[in-house]
Amino acid sequence: MKAMEDSENQHYLTPGQLRVGLYIHLDLSWLEHPFKFNNFRIRSQAEIVQIKALGLERIRYDPLRSDPAALPVRTDEVPGRALAEEAAQAAGSAQPDAVAEPGIHVQAPDEAKPAKDDRRSRLKALHHAIHECERRFSDVARDVKRIERDICVNPAKNLDEAQMLIRALVDSLLTEGEVVLHAMQPRAGAPDHYVHALNVMVLALILAKTLDMRCEEARDVGLGALFHDIGKTQIPDRVVLKTDPLTTAEAALLRQHPELGARLAAGMGFPEAVVRIILQHHEWCDGTGYPARLQRESIDPLARVVAIVNMYENLCNPANVNDAMTPYEALAHLFAKQRRKLDADVLMLFIKTLGIYPPGSIVELSDNTFGTVISVNPNKPLRPHVLMHAPKVPRDQPLVVNLGETASVTIARCLRPSQLPRDVFEYLAPARRICYFFRAESPECDS
């Protein structure tokens, strides 16, 4: 029996020809079948039963991605059962799905409904969790924006508010068993400087959790990360916000912001540990940093944490967005080019926490589909959640999958947004800048 082949050189087979090892394409909407992907390699007889239950007359497959032993064979090599199925189909006297193999229960189409309903329920729960995370991010972003704007006007009041905010975030992080770090779109019109402060704070707190910091240390890290650039309020905006290369004089002026910030924070009554973070967040372990060219042993351990996440954030979200690295490129750059400047042990833990493909990465999968890594569980960094390019699925209720639970599909490579096909770019709508926030992991949302 030869597989069918259409005019575009695509290959098809009948349900009766399905075998474990075939790489198939289901030409259906994602919600019309119970599998995680439309394209996959059949791994079990149970999957064959589920595919047959879909009621398709023919199924497209890829010979090059299929196991050779599973490919359809010549007519004179086919078992009698397959010949009988073809004959029955041609005569219209029976459907292929009605011919059962010994010991195999052929699932009726409505028997697949519970699996579809379960997956819809899980996806709905995941969408709810993501929306809740976005809501919390918006609330915190609004508070951060107000605190940063007013801290110099009413230091005592806004420092108290900042400490309350950090305390709530730290308590949430440290009491949750597992958390998920999300990448999300910044709010329209959001000033870059406060988005940067929020990102550094969130990433620093995630790293603090991974480091098993005590609650007090984590709060100091969070507060220091939030205000690490407070000294820039003492420098003219024409220098701070400049996207073109700085002159020598401008660069020298900008390099004063750690000292200016530490002096300002001390005068406002910030804790001493936080003042040290602000003063030392640009000191490098090899002694090439500023303002004091300190060596590793002389740099506060909490400042070394903020230095790492601050450098990573600046690589992903620089003043000039045309210079931005992808999260994947930024981590690779830190490891390959900046490792001696940073606390190597903490850097390796930071890379492990974000995973090989950090949130915000644009990826191409092994089945030639595209997606955006939207979240990673720091305890399971190799199992990111990916928002898939699925044109038949509404963009406001996207298909999100956990690649760690789909062994047949892996990430093939990381891409820049400019490398995406136009239709994929428009669907995925990659952000020019990436924001981060976290939520608690919950089993029912683990798609």
C-alpha cells in the first residue's frame, strides 16, 4: 500500500496506516484535538487510538522526520487488516476506525472529549494565572513609579512605602514553595528608568530566593535594587536619557551616580546595607569597577548580587533599543565576556535560575514552529512555558505549552525578533523592552 501524495508533494496516509514513529501533522484547530501540538512524532499505541478518534479520512505526515521502520510500505507488503480497511473504505461499507486490532479498544470520537475538556480547563487556569500576574505587575509598577517620583520630595513617607512594598514581595516570594518568573509587556508610555528599577528589583529578589537569603537580607537587596540608580536624579536628564554615545565628560559625570546616590540615600535614612548596595553596584570583582575600584573581597555580597542583575538588565534593555541583546545573548555575554568582573558563583546560579532560554526569548522549535518563552520556574529552568505562534488560536487567549512535558519537541535555536517571518512577528508581537514579574507555581496551571 503506497501512501497518498498530493500535488504539492505532501504525504498523506489513512488512519489504518498509523504506526508508532510516524511524524504527523494534524490539519485541525488546536482545540479540536487533545494533543499539545499539531505536529508531533507518534510515541504510543494510545496516541494512535486518540488520533483515530478524531475521525479524519487522511492524515498528513513527514517522511523525513519519521522513523524509517514506521513509514508506509508497498501494497504487497501490507498485512491483511490494512487491505481490508482500504477495501472497506473504498466500498463505503465501513469506516477504518471501525476495524479494531486484537486487544485494542478503538476510542469513539466523543471519548476524546474529556481529554480536550481537561486541556481547555488547564489552559484557562494558566491564562487566569498569567492575567493575575499581569494585574499584580501593574499594581507594583504604579507604586514604584509614584515612589521614585516622590522620594526626594517626601523621603520619610516614600521610604516607608517602599519598605512596605519590598516586605510584601519578599514575604510572598519566601513563603511560596515555587515561583515562576514571567516576561511581560511594559505598560504603554512607561518611562524606561522606572521599568529598569522594577526589573532589577524583581530579578534581584528571584536570585535572593534562589540563594536562600534570610528575610532581612532579601529585603535589603530588594530595596537596594529598587533605588540603585537614585543618584541619577542628581544628574541632568540630557545625560541620563541620552541614547547616543556619551562624551568623555558626560561619561565621567554619569559615573558619579553611585556616590551621589549613596550620599542621598544615607541622608534620607536608608539602612546601611542598602546604602552600600547603591554605592557599590558598579564595583567589579577584578578591581576595574567604580567608584572605588574595589576587589571582590571588599564588595558587599548583596551589592555583588545587584551588580549581576543590573548588568543583565542593561544588556537586554539599553537606552538605545537598537543595541539590545536577546535574553539568551545577554546571559551568554555575561558568562563569556564578563565572568571575571562578577561573582562567578552567583553568576552561575543566576544563569541556572533563568535557564538556557530566559523569559522573553524568541525561539524556533524543532518542528519549525515559533514561540516566545514567557516564563520559567527557577527550580525547573529547563522547562520553560512558551507562547506559541498558533494562527488559528485567538491572540488574546494564546496557546501556552510547557516544553518540559513534550519530549518530542525541543527548542532548536534562539532568534532575534527581526529574524521572524512577518506573520509570526505580527502574531507574537515581541516587546521592544522586556519586563519581569513573578507568580506562585500551581499544579493546575502547569500546562
